[in-house]
Amino acid sequence: MADGPVAQLLLQRLEGGDGGLDSLELASALGLDHQVVVGAVKSLQALGEVIEAELRSTQRWELTPEGQETAQDGSHEARVFHSLPPEGLVQSELMKLPSGKVGFSKAMSNKWIRVEKNAPGGPRVFRAVDSVQDLVQAKLRLVQEGEAEHLSEKERNELKKRKLLSEMTLKTYWVSKGSAFSTSISKQEAELSPEMISSGSWRDVKFKAYNFSSKGILPEGGHLHPLMKVRTQFRQIFLEMGFTEMPTDNFIESSFWNFDALFQPQQHPARDQHDTFFLKDPAEALDFPMDYVERVKRIHSQGGYGSQGYKYDWKMEEAQKNLLRTHTTAASARALYRLAQKKPFSPAKYFSIDRVFRNETLDATHLAEFHQIEGVVADYGLTLGHLMGILKEFFTKLGITNLRFKPAYNPYTEPSMEVFNYHQGLKKWVEVGNSGVFRPEMLLPMGLPEGISVIAWGLSLERPTMIKYGINNIRELVGHKVNLQMVYDNPLCRLDT
């Protein structure tokens, strides 16, 4: 039965009576669930002063599901007693009975049973009395019959402790006539529609009172992780500086593009399994631009373009090995190779932000899986001065001005610089990036013209995010230790403040 008809019945009962009525008694009289009547009461309350409803709370005792079973079949101790034959029962067999463990303990406390420890076949349980009175069952049946008040507080608490009885709070309404009582009720409108305004019908419609203290429902929605907030800002900075985003949709890369194309020798420690995740299936890549591969092989093993190379036996099977890319510089190599195939050459600025993988030992500032941000500029006559100038501009846009540069070595850049920023939380200088000028041994085999310089820099996404949001341990930012409340609470990223 819907709220409307129930509300009408409630009003009719009030009209015919002298005083008020109880919502629980009305539900029982109408054969309805009490909550249906409560819904009707609240609907009438929303109409104004039609009724008055006083909320009343009463305590009552109810049997738990286990209590109902005990009231029907007897207590565990009584069931154990009645299950013992005159010759007794081996204790281990008794414990297998459904009521065995609980019933044995209670029956022993009541001195209804005894144990003969030295009996043949192991300890044996016998009845210690001829008959028993199951008071627990009797007390539960009193509650079942609505006579819980006949039990003492101690008895009720004992049954509650055994989880046979529970105390319930019952909330009911005492309903009486209001100052605007009427048995004919009409639905009040909640919204003013355009049709009401155009037709003028709003003049004859009764509206619900507006609740100005209502807070409304908070909008449901997801919340961006701090990494994604900072990533958005980095991407915006690159776009503002005129960069084009490189495709980085391949987590799996061949050793050729990840190492060889970058003039990184095949015996370099970075190719060890302790530093790189290699794939078992598929273990090798097959599709390569073979004319370019031959030029890369030559520069590694024999030298060229004014370089003596590394002078070792370069192997194709080593270059074919598949791995989880260790840096997005592999994507930069692919982009520069594509740029070299376009004639005539035109200057370019590329960037990428994506995930990379390294077999790192985890600590407060290192993960085995993280994001790398990379910027690449290709043009004539670029120098280390251009690189330092663009780095200063780039990091200033990030809101990071306290920088230090340190000379470094990279197989594919010369000169090379590491970029450090002072982390106030860790109280130390933290590396936030690496940079350099790509070597001719990397660029010329691609087919780029002589005189072209390429400056590049890379940094992790995680470390600037830690600096921005004051996070001291990278494992609190990424991984299973992340507090999702942190994702909810952290503000928008504003790197320029």
C-alpha cells in the first residue's frame, strides 16, 4: 500500500477518534509494516500543520536468530545432556556434535555431566544427574511471549552476553490533529515550471515551504590524483612553450630503440637484468629500418662521422631483445628518426610524459615504475647555453627556482648536466632532472643534417609532485600505501605560485 492511501486512512482514524494514535498500533491494525506508516506520517508532516507527530523511543528485548533456535530446540547444554546415552560418550565424539563445544562447557559448569578421564578409548562423558531443567529455554520463551519484564536485569544481561537476546530501540510516532487538520489533502508542488508561469496556474497552486537551511547534496565525482594534477600542468607548460607531444603508447620497446639508437653500448651496465626488465614472450622484436640499423651498427663497432665508436662486435640479437622501456628517450629517438626522414629539415620541439620501468631498489625516492617527462629541441646551432636558458625558463614556470646544475655523464649526451632542487621536507638537494646535448654519433646515423644540434632534458613526474605537495616518501604517492583521503584532500596544482 502506497503512502497516499495510508496517509488518508491515518487522517480518517484521527478524525473519528478523540485523541491521537500510535504509529506501531496503527501498523498492526492495518496489517502493514511499521515503516510504511512512518512514511505516511512524514508525508503528512511535509504538508504543514495538518498533523502533529511526537517521536517516542522505547526499549524492547528480542531474540537473536540463535536465541530463536534455542527457544525451540533447547539450550546447548541441555542438548548435550540429552545426547548422552546411559553408557556415556567419548569426549572427542561429543565435541563433534553441533552443540558439543559450547554445551559441554555450560553443562560442566552446571554440574550436569562428569568426565571419566581414564576410561578405555579416551576420556568419556557421563550424565551426573538424572534430569535437568532447561531454564535458558524457559526464559527465552518468556521473551518470545512478550513477558521479558518478568526476567531480572541480571538474567537478561546473561542471555545478552550469550548472544541469545538483544536490546532493540523502537521508535514510534504519537500522531494527533494539527491546527490545519483536514481529511482532504492535496499534493503540494515542489517546483515552479515554465508552464505554470505561462498559463498563470501558479496562482492557484500550493507550494511546499522552501527550506533555506537545507545544505543540498554534495556532487558525486572522481578526484584527480596529485600526479595527474601536476601532469596536466606540465603538459600545459610545454604547449605554452610551443612543443608538440610525441606518441609514447608503447611500454614495450626493443633494445635497439631503447639503447642502441642512443649510442649506448651493448655491454653497458644498464642492460643488465638487475637494472632492466626484459621480456620472455615475445622475447625479440623483428621489424626495424635495416638501413638505419646498419649505420648504428657501424658507428658502434667501427666509428664514423669523426668518432672512433666503441670498437666491439655489435650483435643484432642483442638489439632485438624486448624490454619494458627504461626511459621515454626511446620515444625521442623514434621521433628524431622520423624528423630526419622529412626533407628539407625543419626545426622541431617535442615533449612526452609517460611511464617507464627500472629494476630499482625501492626507497623513499625510488620506485620500479614511474613517470618520465622529456623535452627535446632540434635546430641549428644550439649550445649548452641554450639548454641552461630553456631549463631555467621551464623550471621557473614550474615554480622551482632554487636550482643547481652538476656535470654528469650520459652515453648519448655530451655535455650532460643533472638538475637539483632543494627539498624542504627531506632537507636535502634532490635530483629533479637530467639534461644534455645529444651526441653526433646518435643524430647523424638517423640522417639529420650536419650542424643540427638537439638539446634535451628529462625529469620524473613523481619528485616535483612530492616537492609541490610536501610528500616525503614516494611510496605514499604511488602504490598500495597511498591514502585515498590524500587524493580527495589535496588542492588543485598551481605550479606558478
